[in-house]
Amino acid sequence: MAVQASEPIIRVDNVTKTFLGETGKTATVLDRITFNVGNEFLCIVGPSGCGKSTLLRIIDGLDTATSGRVLFHDQAITRPSPKIGVIFQTFALIPWKTVLGNVEMALGPTAVPHEEQTSLARKYIQDVGLEGFETSYPKELSGGMKQRVGIARALALQPEVLLMDEPFSSLDALTAENLRREVLDIWRDPAYPTNAVIMVTHNVQEAVYMADRVLVLGGRPAKILDDVPISLPRPRNQRDPGLYDFADRIVSKIS
């Protein structure tokens, strides 16, 4: 299990997000959210529409908070950074690019020399089990393979922080189970530079299985209802009664 860093990698400090509707009325979806993330796997759960994905976008720099701030090593996040990778629910692959082209695309804006981008992309394609599919197009891939491309693309940036937005929700149960194990194996592998993972999910059982800590959001606007350390050894058995005990505690907060 990862150990909490003495100095947080990510600080979410009093973040509030308010949207302005077409009628001129405002709606607050996040209300003074505050937490830190160290060297750990953090899951964020809560009811649909409570602002989990909005919070993830603010952490990535794709969206801005109405008030409050997010810090990465004490520097304010104002735009996306190659040090923070993202895996999306919808795969977000470019249909006219091959597997290799989709992964290389992530490296285009970085300082990685052009001649190294292809070899680096090939390495991560191999690491996620897609060796031999470099010239395939998204339409030729299964859902699980598409998500593997998304994982390879995010890892190719060699990010210190990996954000995941419902990454397994559109996959069948067996594929999702295999990918959960693979993501955990990659995160624990010291060969990868990723120290922190923040994953949004509706699946409480999935959160308890994967996380070192689970943040529970609820209400409109969303507040943190609970912060649950998952004190179970790894690797975990999904049939462990301890998992169900933690899941019951979390569900009771959301219900």
C-alpha cells in the first residue's frame, strides 16, 4: 500500500464551483471542497450529478474554480500539465488515427524529442498489452482495447498524477475486472513515475477494492461527507468481507 507523503502532491483548497444558467440563475455544484493527496490511490464517490467529474476537471486544469484553488507541489494549477495525465470514461480516441498515432498525440506538445516519441509510445502500448495492434484503428478495437489505448496515452506522458473519470463504467464486468488489476499493477510498479491516482467512480465496491482512501461527496451543492481510509492489505480479494464492511459504511453516507 502506498504511504501518504509528508508533503501533499495535490492540495484542493476550499474549492467552490458555481454555474450560470441560461435564465441567469446560478447553481453551485461544489461547496468549499478541501483535501490533500499524497502518494496514494484516492477514489471519489458520490451520487450522480454531485460534481465529481467537475472536480476532476478543475484538478486537471480543464476547468476553473469559482473560488478556492488547486495546487500541484504548491503551484497553482491554471491549465493542463503533462505531469497530470487523464483517462476518460469515453476513451476520447481520434478515429482516423491508429493506436500508435493516438498515443503519440499525447506527446506532441511535450518536450520529448520527436525521434523519441514513437519509441516511447510503442513502449507503453506494449505495457498495456496491445503489442501488435499499433496500426489498428479505434473502430477495429473492443471497448477494453480502446481503454487500454487511453491508459497508454496517459502513461506515455509519464505523469506524476493520474486522473481517471469512471474509466471502467462502459466495459463489461470481466474486462473491467481485468483492467482494474492491471491499473493497480502499473501504479504499484516502481518503474512508473506515477505517485498519485485520483479516480472518480459511482461504483462503491470498485472504490473500496482499488483505493487507499475514499472521499465521499454528497448533497447539492456537494460537500465532503466522509474521508475513509481503506485499511486492507494488498493485493485484495474482491470477496473479502472487509470490503463489504467499508462499502456499507460509504453507501450509508450517500443514501
